[in-house]
Amino acid sequence: LAGPPPGTRVLDLCASPGGKTVSMSAAAGEVVACDVRPHRVRLLARTLSRCQARNVAVVHVPAEGALPFRPESFDVVLVDAPCSGLGTIGRDPDVKWTRTADALGRYAALQGAILCEAAAAVRPGGRLVYATCSSEPEENGGVVDAFLAATPTFKRASADAATRPDVDGLDAFFTAVLVRREGA
């Protein structure tokens, strides 16, 4: 869903360890891959070096404050947001013992803040792709709905996509593709 058209400029936030970055770099003209934690930035850089992704710049972004990019300068922005990880219980059953109902609200607030910050980097007509590995509505559609209600310059490009272990035989994943309206 984030697959960039050839030659486009892509921003991959929350990019570590780098698998999606490597995949997008095969088509994109330029990819900027970011993370906020220094050890994750180092892991990201190692992955990209090992995979010989030459059109990728790695940027450590501060956890607080604005992204260090010119507004509206990317064709595609991917936010694979930090989440509860409750969609991965099938392969990581211990995750259910480390999450609380209160944590879901904190994750949703963080995800919403990241999505709002990321939106500023999307050019008119560009795509903002939001993804989690959560099965929880408040981290998925709830975050997207709140963002769209507060940000009329964006609209859904298509129906949200989700997988479920009981239906698809995969971890639970969620993705929404949003588009910045032209002239907005």
C-alpha cells in the first residue's frame, strides 16, 4: 500500500529495523528513513548497509519537536506507528501480559501525534500511509478517524485494510492510506 511510484521521494518514519525501507528503496528515487531512538537508528543503518540500499538517508529525529524536513516535501510518508503489538499475540503470546487497557489510550495519543506531525511532510496529492500491528480499534480506525476529523486537508484514498489471525492466518495488521487534497 505504501509502494512508491518510481522516482518519488519517500519518508519512512518509525523505520527501524528497515525492512519496509529496503523494499520501498527499490522503486523510490529517494527514501529518508527515521527513528527517534539512537540504538534503533544504528540498527536501521546496519540493515540498509547490509542490503546495499544506496538511495536511503538515515536521520535521527528528536522525540519532541517538529520533524526536520521542509513542509510538503514528500510524495509518500509511511508511519508504521509504535503500538501495543496486540496483533502479534500468535507469535508473541507474552505481549498480552504486558499491555493494559490504559496503555491503549496512551498508544493512540502517541500515534495521533505522530500522524499529525507526519502529515505536514506530505505534498498535495501525496499519500500518508498509517500502519500498526495491533488488532485494537482505538489504535487503528480510531486514530485515523480522529486525524481526519481534525485535518480536513486529508481524505481516505481507499478503504482501510486489515488482517486477522482467525480469517487470514496472519498477525493482525492495520493500514490506512490517506491523501492530501490538491490545493490544500
